Amino acid sequence: MRTVRVALVGFGNVGQALADLLDQRADVLYQQYHLDVSVTGIATARHGTIIAPDGVDLARTVAAIEDDPAATLPGALTGAIAIPAFIATVPADIIVELSPLAPESGQPAIRHCETALRNGKHVVTANKGPVAYGYRRLRDLALSQHRQFRFESAVMDGAPIFALVEKALPATKVRGFRGVVNSTSNLVLTMMTAGQTLAEAVAEAQRRGVAEADPSYDLDGWDATVKVCALMNALMDADVRPADIERTGIGDITADDLRAATAAGTAIKLVAEAWEARDGTPHGRVVPRALPLADPLATLAGTSNMLILRTDTMGDLAIGEYDGGTPQTAYGVLADILHIADSE
Ligand SMILES: NC(=O)c1ccc[n+]([C@@H]2O[C@H](COP(=O)([O-])OP(=O)(O)OC[C@H]3O[C@@H](n4cnc5c(N)ncnc54)[C@H](OP(=O)(O)O)[C@@H]3O)[C@@H](O)[C@H]2O)c1
């Protein structure tokens, strides 16, 4: 049996869902891959840091946080350790970066990824900031270090978008895309269309663990904008930043607007899109649109997402994720870990 040692930076919704998933899937990983994925460290902002070369007791750690969300992680180090020092020294093959998104800079997650790669560790992240702000740098650093930089869960939770293009669409160019990629705004639009208030809808997104730490990042279109950059950089070989993307959020959409859209046989969705201009320059936009009900994006309810890739081999190719959430995000992280393990 082979052991892959993984250290987590961040142990919030996704980190805890990953811990649950690793426990649930341990038997399958052993039987199918002869693999033991051992979590040898966890670093957080306020809950302390664990370093455990023989593996963290994940069930006990999750239970402690569930019992008391303010508790320090059981077995946490007594002295403080800075996150970069944790990343550099923790005995791990892969750093899983799960800190919150900073939509205006992508930091400190980019630094976390760089530190990991420079110290010879692979990186898996669900944080789209590094892909939107640092994709080329991190990709090139990973190549030069013979390590991998993977980020399947950065867009549409664990739906295999990046792996689809990387592994299943050889010799294909992605020329653009359109989609619904922000779960919170789609849930808000769905619930407001059904007569609930914005506050009720945001509370529901928070209850499901899909809202960003600051939900205004979702409602103002920032999250979708950062995802558009991540998709354009990784799939279209663009080198764009969120400031390059035209952005309009859903904050100004009222219950009356939604009622009028329904009466007109349309549905308002926050659409994320990218395309190539005639000279090949890539452009991106996030904008609410009233879509005819025949449009597949119009049918998406709640936290469901869809991305339609415009390709030069397969025409338009859609991938949808219905009622996604943190379990799917954790699965995307696990899939990335397994892709790395498979290539070693
Ligand atoms: N939730 C989802 O379904 C989903 C889906 C796709 C992608 N993502 C992305 O996945 C990442 C994690 O999401 P989440 O929902 O798990 O976030 P979360 O619940 O807010 O948890 C964030 C974790 O990061 C820690 N943290 C905060 N600042 C840090 C820093 N500067 N350095 C190191 N750790 C830090 C926090 O520490 P404390 O515990 O001490 O506060 C917490 O453990 C985010 O980038 C998010 O955009 C989430």
C-alpha cells in the first residue's frame, strides 16, 4: 500500500467535508488504488495548527469543531506557527489550499501555493484566487519543480471541467464559454422568484456552506468574475485578471424584476461568459440576463450550475452540476489528489 501525505491549509466547510469524504472513501481508496491518503497537518487562522506525521484523527477533529465551532483543534500545537512555515515544514506530499477567496488579490493563497511548490510539494486548491491571479506563474513554477498545480474545485465545485479539457479533449481549443457558475446568486434568484426575501436566500446559502465568507462577493458578481478569469486563463490560455472582466452583480434585481421576467416567459440568471474577438483577443463578462426558458441555463434552479464550452472540435459541450455544495467541492479536491497519486 502507498501512502499519500496531505496537509490542509484551511479547515472550514470544504476542509471538514474533505475530512468526512476521506474517512468515508478510505476502503474504496485502499481496494481500488492500494492508497492511503493520510492528513498529516491542518493549519487554520483561528483554530490552531496540527502537525501529525502519523496522520490526524479526522473524525475526532471534525467532531470537535461540530461540538464547538470556536474550539481549538484537538492536538493543536501550543506555540504559533506562521502558515508559510507550516507549508514548508509539514511532512506532506501535497498541500491542499482551502483558505477563503480574496477576490481583489488572490492572496494569501497565491503565496501559500508558491511556498508549497518551491518546497517540492504538489498543490491542490479549491480557491479560485490563485488561478485567476497567478495561473501562469504557478503553472510555470509547478513545471519547473516537476510538481503539479491542480484546481478542479475552483469552478463548479467538483464538476470535472479542467480534467475534461486536459484529459478528455486532446487537440481541442476552447474558444469561449457561457454558464451559470455562482451557486449563491442562483439560489438567491431562485428563492426570490419563489417569493422569499434576499436575506432569507442568503441565510439559506450560508446554511448550505456555499456562500463566500462575505456573501456580497457572490451577489456583486465577484465570485463569478474570478471564476471567469480562472476559466479563461486555464482553458483559453488567456492572461486576464478580474479587473479586465465586465462585471454586473444581482444586487439591483428586485422581486418585481423577477416577477416581470417570469410573466414574459424568461428567467433572470447571472451569466458568466467569455469569447474571442475577431483578432483572437479573449474577453469576459458577468451580467444578469433574462433568458428564454428554452435556454438550458434558464432551467438551473437553486445551487445548480452549468458551463457550456465552445470548442473547435466538439462544438458546444455542456457540463452541468445539479444541487452542488461542499461534498462535491471536497470530491473535486479528492479527484485532484488521486490524479497526482496516479501520476507518481
Ligand atoms: N464552500 C464551497 O462549497 C466552495 C466551493 C468551491 C470553492 N470553494 C473555495 O474553497 C475555499 C474554502 O472554502 P470554505 O467554504 O471551506 O471556507 P471557510 O469555511 O471560510 O474556511 C476557511 C478556512 O481557512 C482558514 N483561513 C482563513 N484565513 C486564512 C489564512 N490567511 N491562512 C490560512 N488559513 C486561513 C479558516 O481558519 P479558521 O477556521 O480559523 O477561521 C478556515 O479554516 C475558498 O477559497 C472557497 O472559495 C468553496
